[in-house]
Amino acid sequence: MTELSGAHVLVVGATGVLGAEISRQLVAAGAQLTLSGRSAEKLGRLAEELGDGGAGRAAALRGKPAGPADIAAAVYGRELNGVVFASGVVAFGPAVEIDDDVLDELVLVNLLGYMRLMRDVAPRLPRDSFVAQISAVVAESPTAGMAAYSAVKAGLSAYGKVLTLELRKQGVRVLDARPPHTETGLAGRPIAGEAPRLPRGKDPVDVAARIVTAIREGERDLPSSSF
């Protein structure tokens, strides 16, 4: 079991729909949050919202979009009990048509930035802390028209599996969550291509609740079938 009341948790990707909802539910459980995201305006609004109620509080990293080193530096000097990685962008189109700029952004936002962040943060995590990374169902079932996105999400899940092994002696639990299609609006904001017609997705409030429950209960693997 993970005690969230009073826990200091870093949420990366807090300005997204799912990241924001996870943040709300963590604060409701009494967590003290540091929020990171690419929109300073949205971060400020979320921090104000979360500061108005709930048992916990939240502070936003303001200013220009922060890189992994900046995010890590912002939480030094205070014990960190958890990290939630909910950052992500999506692109659509045939594998052979995705250009270099799109590939670079997909890899950087969905995987490489997180790997750099964990390189700095993971060694400082105390016993009984946690890492929760939000992958996607495409890590389990790669999808035509989403080759690059499927690949980076599969890479994220693979990275999490190795973190689980490497951080076990340190007493840090790593959760890899692979939710099915969720109504976050991400598919409507691709960095390239156009989303195919998709069935209605899961409610982000319900998805966030399942992830927070998994964090609280110390789960390590949350496949799409668990939502």
C-alpha cells in the first residue's frame, strides 16, 4: 500500500486532460503536488484550482516549457515520494510517411524526456516511493496508421519493466499503465495526420481513478483490460 496523504508527488504532463484529473484525485487523497506541463497558463489555472480545496496542495513550475533537468532541479531539496508521467503527443499516418520532425517530437515527448528525467530523479527516490508511467493500449496492440506512436509507447512500457527490476532493491515501485482509448481529446490534436474514426473512449475521470487506485495499492502492471 502507498500512503498518499502528505506524499510529495511530481506530475509531468499535468496540463493534459488525464494528467490534470490524476492531479485532482491525488490532491483529494492528500498528496502535495509539483505540477509540470508545457502550458504555463494551464498550469497556473490547475494549481489555483487544486489550491482552493482538497486535503493536499499543488505548486506549478511556471515559465517556459521546462526540460527534464529543469524539472528534476525544481524538486531537489525536498523529499519526493512519487512521480507520475502523463505527458504525450500523438501522430497518425502510414509508417513510411512520418517525417523526421514528427518522429523526433514523438520520441522526445513520449519517451526520451522521461528517460532523461528518471536518470536524474530515480536515484533520489526513497524506499516506499513510486513511479507511475502512462503508456497506452497501442503498446500491447500496435495499430496501423499509428506505427511511430505505437513504437514509442511500447518503448515506454519496456523501459518501465526494466525500471521495475532495477529499482526494486531501492524499494521503489514502478507502475506501467496502458489505458484503452480515453476521451482526452488527444486524438483531435495530433502533431501530424488525422485520426481515424474511433469508438467512444473511456471517461478520463474513471481512468484516472483506476490509476490512482493502482498507485495506492502498489500495483506494478495495469494493462488495458484492467480498465
